[in-house]
Amino acid sequence: MSTSSLGATDELAVPPVGPAPVVAGIRHGRWGDIWRAISRNRKALVGVLVMLLFVVLAIFPGQIAPYDGQAEIFQPALPPSWHHLFGTTAYGQDVFSQVVWGTRLSLVIALAVGALATGLAVLVGVSAGYLGGGTDGFLSLVTDVILVLPIFPLIIVIAAYEKNAGLLTLVVVLGVLGWSYGARQLRSQTLSLRRRDFLESALVRGERKSYIILHEILPTMTSLIVATFLGAAIYAVLTAAGLQFIGLGDPNSQSWGTMLYWAQNNEALFAAMPLWAIAPGVCIALLGAAFALLNYAFDEISSPALRVRKLERARFPKAEPPPPSPQPDSPTIARNSPRASSKSTWSTATTGLPSVA
């Protein structure tokens, strides 16, 4: 059959040759959106860079730190120099090496507590919101009890009872007591999704409740789950450092909170060793700020309203208000005003003579 005998339908039925650019674009579009959102948001970009710095310090402390953080081999209370960037401690330890080696334990505590608290919040909050009934009542009661408890004093009591118990006890205590706020938010979001059409259609298809929760509900709450994780990580960084600072952690571990504990015991700020206390405090603040700034990125990625609002502000800047209209101060304007016209009409109707404004 010749080409000229083919009809229009036959020509359109021939499949195209080559890769499918649309499919490839969809496949890589999600990661491209994430990178574009991070690169265009200065706060998110700063958060990612700070987090990458701490991750590198936690993975390669032996290659970055010049000395062992626990080695007492130098003269005590040396000032900052080329060989000791932050000076030395009262025990002859290099402060910069302690900061580098302490990054790993502090970051592990933040990530582990954030993962444990987020897992419990998702399990309790989503289950209570979707299952309803007696399950919702019981889980909500447990959540409310945890919410009204004074968490930090309770953590202090438990940590004092399990003093020097190690990293695992600290992570479990912080994670088990830090999930209630996120569970309350996830339950509210699940209740708003409970009667949506796509969930009703999944029930009509005969899907199990576990399948609906894992494959239908959780993907729609990605941003809220990430925000819950980041909030729990910030809470873990600050709470763990506070417990270690007051002496309820393992004093022999290498972390920023332990550095603050020993610096406070030796009055570092008044003994010509200020960086022994300032350096770990700044690192704790920077790590918490990095987690907070990363939250902006995921909010912008997952919220279409925020993206549209930002795009509108960029394309259509707020217009300046128009200048005020001139006041009618001339006799001509006053004579032609509606008030003057009404006054003239009243005078004419009353006296029979036109009035002069």
C-alpha cells in the first residue's frame, strides 16, 4: 500500500518514534519541584545548607576534627589560636574537636526522637480520626492526657530516675512524651478528609481500612507529617540539651549539651574560656533554626495557595494608593455642589427670591 492511499486516520494511528518527553517530565517533576522550591526560597536554602554542614560534620568527624575530643593532652585554658581554633577546656581538651565530635550525637538524638514522635503521632492521630467511635474516644483521651501533663518536669523526673542510662533511654523518653501535639493536628486533618469522594470510592471498591489509611490518606498529608517531624526534632534538640545541661544526661558522652554542662561547672565564661560555652550554644541554635527553616520549603512545595500567593506578589506588585482628590475650596465649586443647589432651591421656594451662596 502506498503512502498516498493512507487516510488521515491511518496516519494518526502510527505510534511516534523516540522517548516520551511528557512521561519523563512527569517522572522527574516532583524532584524538580522540590529543588526549584528550595533554590527560590532563601530561608529554605539557608536551612538546607546549614543542615548539610551538620550532616557532614556528623558523618566525618574524624577527618574534620584535628584531635580527639576526649583527649586531655594540652595545656588547660589556652586561648584561641591556629592550632586550637576555639581554645582548650579546663581539662586540656580541644574545644573545636569537641564541637565536631558532639555533632553526631546531637543530630542522632534529633532525628531519632523526631522519627519516633512522628510515627506515634501518625499512628494515633490518623487512626483516631478515620476509625471513629470508641477507638477515637480512647485515643483522644490518651492524647488529651499527654497534652495537659507538664512534659518538661515529667521528663526531668524520669531522666533523674534513669540517670546516666544512655542514649536509648533519652530517645525513648523524649519520643514517647512528644507526640501528642502532632497527633491532635493529624486527627483534625483526617476528620476533614474522612467523607471525601476518593475515600468513599475506595470503600465502594472494597478496600481494607489499612489500605485506605496507608495509600489514600497519608499521601495527602505529607506536608503535615513533615512539619510534625521537624517540630519534634526541634523539641528534641532543645530538650536533650537542657537535660544534659542540668546534669541528667551521660556526662561522659560527647554532645553539645554535655559540653555546656562541663563549661557551666567550670565557670567557663568567667575563667577566660568563653568559647567552651558559646560554641555549643550557637550550634544548638543553628541546628534548631535549620529545622525551622526547612519547614518553609515543605510548606511552599505542598501548599498550592502559598505558591499562587507568592507568584501573584511577584507578578503583580501592590499598586500605590491614588492621590487624594482636591477639596472644594473655590466659590465656583461650592456653588455647583449638590448642597448649594439644595439650599438655593429651598430659599427660592420659601421667599420667592433666589439666594446667593
